[in-house]
Amino acid sequence: MKTIAAIILIFAVIELVRGNDDKSAPLYNGAKPKSCLEIKYADPSINKNGVYTVFTTKHVPFKVYCDFTTDAPYIWTLIESFSRDYGLYRSKLPSAWKFQRPYTINAPYNDDNPTNWEAHRLSLTMIRSIDSSETTHYFRATCNFNDFANNVTKDIDRDNYLRENTCDIPITKLQAYACHNIDYVVVRGYACVRCYMPFWASTSIHPTFLSSHTVRYCGKYKFPESSPSHQESDFGHYNGYSTRHSCSAYGHSTANWWLGGLYLTDSHSMPPYNGKKPKSCLEIKYIDPSINKNGIYTIFTAKTGTSFRVYCDFTSDAPFVWTLVESFDRNIGVWGSKVPLAWHFQRPYVANVPHYQFWPTRWSQFRLGLETMRSIDGSTTTTHWRATCNFNDYANNKTKDIDRDNYIRQNMCDVNIMKLNSFGCHTFDYVVVRGYSCVRCSLPFWAASNIHLTFLASHTVKYCGRYKFPESSPSHQESDFGHYNGYSTKHSCSSYGHSTANWWLGGIYQPDSHTVL
């Protein structure tokens, strides 16, 4: 009996040490995830915030706090949390200097206790491992997340919040003062989307957002109540701070830093691909011919081997296989649109204007970066491009087929859209406008430095082969599939504000091909 009691006592002590909020499941169906987002992909049933086990790139387990719920579809892994007392510049608290360092320096503190919200920081090896996950594309900073985690508040503080992609600001490498286009930042309830703002880090300075500098530098955006004469550093490095900012309101107020990414439910990511690194969806198909389900897959850039996610269409246009490079709705594609950063969708594919490039199913606003597009184009299998309308309806099972009444397909030899930057007549393989089709017709197609690729249906009767699409008027500008300087509501890409145009690169899948990848 004494032996049994001793065993029970030992298990009780182990459970106490693990902590009641530890929801780690180290097996994760056999996977060894490097981040909370990888945990979600390994086991989609997990949806409760708390402490979980992840693994370094060398498979060493460690504990992290995961947020699965507050920011869907984003999922976040906590890498650091500290109070104002610890974050204060030249704080006298023991080891406070560790919270004055960027993420290029190894300064772990309570790294085995992720719920020590006032003083917790992972080691550099742990941070780099999370950052190395192919699913990590963003970082964020929050305030007093512990209040939400401990059920003191019903929601996180959304009045003081920062979210940015790690492509524009590589937070684990940043060590300089610079102006950056920040995806989304809120200071004391005043928000700015894709604004050009100052962000700073150095060898002795923690990453910080300088709201007091915004009025003088970069885009010169002024957050109300921020004074250029008073240093205000937000989310860290409190050389100066505002008690009106919730991260620095009190000595025990906390700033919380996270790495994460988008949980895309239709993802079919399989990074190994039998050891190969495909550059396009068609290359994926050649590597694994059994793949035939549309969705999000991982491919790699040719230049650096960097992994990224794209939407693949294997089914709608067989034997063609397509990789989505851009998708936008009429609201943002219309000429002179007031939607923030709408100009990104008024540029040809010679310009580098990525927009939500890590979210390929954001059909209303998505565009890959130029390096990524060029890598897809550089695949030996990429021979064609196409433009479709409202593919999202088909992807989301709202329609049984894609819209075949408004469609373009063209070979890259005759019209190389990755280089096109002028007006010209081109012989098109296949064009359909409002159900009226034309095969190998000479038609006007346009792009310029500030004009997105567009098919000019209203110009066809006057230029090139002078083919007239019924209901197109030469006296009314009609641009289809983009650059809506004028448009027709009878064309499904521009029928409504939320109607989308979708642009793809691809080629023909030939199963008897001996293509070398």
C-alpha cells in the first residue's frame, strides 16, 4: 500500500510541475511541430489556448503559449512577454537588460515558463526554430494578453496592437532604425493600415514602434495624443512611454510578442515532396501525379529555396494546371479606388507590389511578390497564363464549375505577361467575354507602369482584328479582368463590388512527359 501511495504521490508532483494549463500532446499524430500553427495543422481539432509542446529543428522539445482563438485565421506562438518595469530603459530589475535586446541576441529568461507574463523570453534557438517554420510569416505585439488568458477580460486589447509580415520586417533579423510599411497598427484606438512608419531595433534596443516619431518621419502620420517633443516608444524599449498606452499604463502592464501565420483550412502542404522543391503547382503534379485536389500547397523559390504557399487548381481546366498569382475584387481594382493600397492592383507584373501574399485565399486582395512570380514563371513547365472571374465561388463550392463565359487563356510566348508593359495587338489562344468567344483572334491588350494588365473589350471593334464582342460599345471604355477605368456590370469580374478577377500561371500536364525538374 505504501508503494502504491508513493507512486500516486510521484504522479501528483509531476502533474503539478507540468502545470494545469499544459495541453501539450508531444506525439501530435507522429509529427514534431515547430510552432503552434504547425500543431494546428497536425491536429485541426485543437482550439484551446494554453501551453503546448513544440520542437526545435533538432527535435528538442520546449513549451510555448499558443493562441488559437483571438485572431483567426491567424495562429500565434508567444516568444516574449514583459512588464513595463522590466521593459523600462535602464531598469534596475535583475536581468532586465534581456528585455532591451533584439531577437538577434540570445537572452532567454524564464524560457521554461511561458505563462510568466511579466518576465518571459525564449532562447534564440527556440525563436529561430519557430521562425524557420514554413508557416511563420507574421509577427504581432499585443498588450496585457495575460488578462484575457486569465479570464479577466473577454477579449484581447484591440486598441493597442501591431501586426506585420516577416517579409517586410524580418523581426528575428532586424537591427536598425528604418521606415517600414506596416500591415496594421493601432495606438490608443487609432488605427492605420499599410502605413509607412518608423520601427526600430539595435544591439541594445528591443524592437519598438516609435509613435512619437510618426509625425516627423516616414509617412508623417500623426497618432492623436502623440507628441514629437516627447519620446514615446510602444510595445517595448521604454526610453519614453505613455501611460495612455495600455502596454505601459502601469508597472505591471505587459507587452507580448508573437510569431505566427495564417491557418488555411484547405491547405495540402507537403513540404518534402519526395525530397524535391517544386516551383509551381504543375511541378507538384509531376512529382506526385496522385495529387488532384485543389487548395493551398507549398512551393519554393528558385533563387533562395524559400518556401511559400500558393493556391493550386488541378481540376477545373484539365489538362492545364494553374498557380494563382493574383486575385482582387472590383472595389480595389477600379481606377481611382480609395481602398488602402489599391494602387497595388493597378500595376503590371514588372512591378513588385505584394499584397497579403501569404494569404492566397484572400480572393478580394491578394498578390504575390515579384520574386515569387518570377520563380513560378521560371519553371520549365510554365507555358501559359489565364484570367478567370469569381473563382472563389467555385473554390468555396458555391458553383459547380468555374465561370466559362468570361475567361482568357494565352501562351507566354505570344504574350509574356511577366514582361508586358505596353499597348499592343496580340493573337489570343482563347478569349470569352459575356459568353461570346474568339479563338486565335488579334485583340487589344494593355499594361503600363501604372496600369494593370487588361483586356479592352470596347477597343476590339476599332483596333487589331476588329472583332466586335456584342454589347461592347466603342464609345464606352470597357476594361475586363482588371484596370477598371471603365467596366461593364454584365461582365462577371466587374458585376459587383465584391466580384473578383483571378490571374494564374500554368501549363499543360502531360503524364507521359519526361520533364526534368
